[in-house]
Amino acid sequence: MGWWTNLQQRCQTCSRVTLGAGVLLLTIVIGAVMLTAGAAGLAWTNTETFCIGCHEMKDNVYAEFKGTIHDVNRSGVRAICSNCHVPHEPWPLIKRKMRASFELWGHFTGVIDTKEKFEKKGYRVLDVFRPVFWNEPKVQWWYKQNMFLIVHPSVDTTEIERRANCMSSDQLLIHPELYYERILEFEKKSLDFQRLSAGEGGNFNLYLKLLFRSFKKSLGR
């Protein structure tokens, strides 16, 4: 522990300003390391490899996912679990990850460790709301696109399905208003890219996102 003794001796001869600056610098370095490690950890838990790391997910949910339009489509773009089931905003993302940590108890206690247990706990999705709201201008597109009725298999839904005008599987999965919104966002980002390239500034949030994206890619390598 000679280094500790040496450090104590040096600190006794340091001024308060020097000592305070050293403590501040050390705090910043530790904070930056923890922030980087935390961001890398969150990014890793959003990968498909992590999501299907347990057999409950791989043998059930992932097996149902394979071959669907989210997995294989004409655009060649796959939607993995985190694209739809994990919030993208920082604070909601952290809260969801904290809640997900409690779900590990079910994994270790074998709540749904077999196909029979999984199906007994599972639910059915009925597309009975979207036909009602699809063309309603007062309803936001997110709800038009993602509002479903989820029921337990023990519930008899024969009458509900008979009365409802359910959308068929070959109908639109993405609301047109989402396309329009993404087009406007793309046009705005294109303008920001042009301004950034020309050295005229631009959207500072976009600059931070590009910086963070580059950092995540470097971690992936």
C-alpha cells in the first residue's frame, strides 16, 4: 500500500483548490466510465441475441416470430423485439429495463419453462379496434395502428369475432399517416445534414444522435 501512503503525503501538501480540482476530475472520469458502461449494457440488452438468450423466448415467442412479416418482407428490414417492445426515450427505457429485471424471477422458478405452461399463460390478439379507428381523423395514428384486444385463451371470443369487422392479415400493418410523418422527418433531417456539411450549424440534437450512433457502432466492433 505504498502508493496510498504516497498519495496521502502528497495530499497533505496540496492546496484546497488543487485537491478540489483533483476530486472533481476523478468524479468526472468515474462518471464518464459508468455512463459509457451503462449505455453499452443497455444497448446489449436490446439485441436480438440477448432477447432470445433464454429458452422461454427462443422456443416460444421467437418461434412464432420466424417467418412473419416482421421477420421476412419485401423491404428486407427486420423488426426485432426492442424495436417495438422497448421504449426509445431514455427514462422510459430505464424504467422498462428495471421492471424487466423482476421478470428474471419467473425464469429461475420455471413459471413458463415448458410449451404447455407458456400456452396456458399466453393470450390471444384480436384485431377488432383498428377497423373502427383506422380512418378516424381525431385519433392519433399510433393508436390507429397499434390498438388490439388481448384476451386470455379461456375467454370465449366467438361472439366478439362474429360482430367485429376484423382486419385480415394481408391488410395494412402500418398506418399511412406514419409514412407522411417519416417523410417530413426525413426532409428535415436532410436539410440539417446539408447545413452540418456546409458548416452552418443545424440541429444540435441531430449532431448528438449521430455522435452517439457512431459511439455505439464503435462498441459493436
